[in-house]
Amino acid sequence: MKIICIGRNYSDHAKELNNDVPSEPVFFFKPDTAILPKKQPFYIPEFTKDLHHELEIVVRINKLGKNIKEKFAHTYYDEIGLGIDFTARDLQKECKDKGLPWEKAKGFDYSAPIGEEFIKVNEIENLNDLNFSLYKNGERVQIGNTKDMLFSIDRIIEYVSQFVTLKIGDLIFSGTPAGVGKVEIGDLLEGYIEDRKLLSLKVK
Ligand code: MG
């Protein structure tokens, strides 16, 4: 499986990092080794001094597809959850400044923890108006709503599948809203969609 991540999909987050708002989706990959095994704590790697959380809605692909049209995209997934796109912001800045790829800042081992539980899409009233939030040590640090995505999940699937075949089990991290910030040893990260807690992660 592969992990496809969308960058700059919420304009308030693009602005907080002084990035331009993109005119088409921006994507990058994390390898399958970025998945954190269930119930494991996350250990901050030694190569970064500025590790950031990015809470994102995650879509699990359930059908093989290529060149998928936006209007059929909803038939390629039936559940969503939450994940954290951990980012070594200091390494990412170095890469960006040099015009180099971001992989070492984004794709390192266990950089993509996902929640224990996913929600069936048919249980969701409106996928394009869904609140989600991240609490760090009990304090809300990120809040987003899927209606503020620059590119909807279905548009992302259309766009990405022009270039890359989607396979069963692939995950799409659909971008983070504003409020990204540093995590420290001892932090507890908890992610919610509306009032359902779907993710809980201890940082060590
Ligand atoms: Mg991200």
C-alpha cells in the first residue's frame, strides 16, 4: 500500500507557513513504513528539533482505479478516519530552501500514525461539512472543517489517479488546517471527528 498526502489543501494553513495557495492539488508520498503499528507510542526521532503535528482526514481506498472521474470517485472509498502527518519542520525548511524533495522530513518511519477507528461514509450526513479537531494535552490546537478544503476528497481522487493507480488499502491524507505546531516528549495527542474520538497517541 501507499500513502498519498495532499499539501496546502486549507488556505489558512498554507498562509501560516507562508506558502502560496495552489491552483491544483499538491501531493507527495509516504512509504508503508510510515505507518505506526496500532497501540504503539510514537517516539520523536533524533534527527529533528522541530517535529510538528498535522491532523488530517484520512480516506481509505477500497477499489482499484486509474483515471477516476470526480463524479465516480465516491465509489472508491467507504470509510474515513484521522491521521497525523508528522513533519520534521526544520528538515522540511532545509529541503524547501534548497529546492529538494521533502521525503526525509515527511516520510520517515512511523510518520503517519492513523486512528484505531474509521467511520463508514454512509453514516456521515455530509462529508463536505465535517468538523475535526486535535487536542494536545487536553487543549484544542487544531480545528478544521472539510468544507474549507481547497480540493474535495473526490477532486483529489480524480487528480491523483491521472498520474498514479489507486489500489485497495491505499490511504489519502487530505491535508491539514491551520494550527500545526511542535510536539514534545510526553504529549498526548487526541483527534476527533465531530465529537467522536478516533485517534489517541502518546509521544515519547
Ligand atoms: Mg500534511
